[in-house]
Amino acid sequence: MMGYGAYWLFGGWSMWIGMVVWFVIIGLAIWALVSLVERRSNVPQRSALEILQERYARGEISQKEYLQARQDLG
């Protein structure tokens, strides 16, 4: 008789409640992962020329390197 208290108390519903709880937890985890992937894919991509201009503006490259790279990019 020991160990069957929950079964008798809920009449077999405890198994279903446990399954629903796990489905909710798994569903929330999947939703969180999908949201994270969608958020990362919506980040606007910068062009090579924009990156080059930013590097020149920060002083990472010289004017000569900037002009050469801009010419190479077309």
C-alpha cells in the first residue's frame, strides 16, 4: 500500500499532470530556441564597403590602404 498515495489521491490523473508539465517545459525550451535563432537572423548585414569605411573612420587603416581596398571592392 505504501507508494500508491498519489495514485489514490488523484485517481490516475497524476500521470497525466506530470506529462503535461513536461510538454510545457519542452515547448517553452523549443520556443526560446526558435526566438533566439530568429532574433539573430534579423540582424542587418553590413556590406564590405561599410565595414571598410568604419575601419578607416576608427583609424585602423591608412588612407592609402582605404583607397586601395575601395578600388579592389569596385
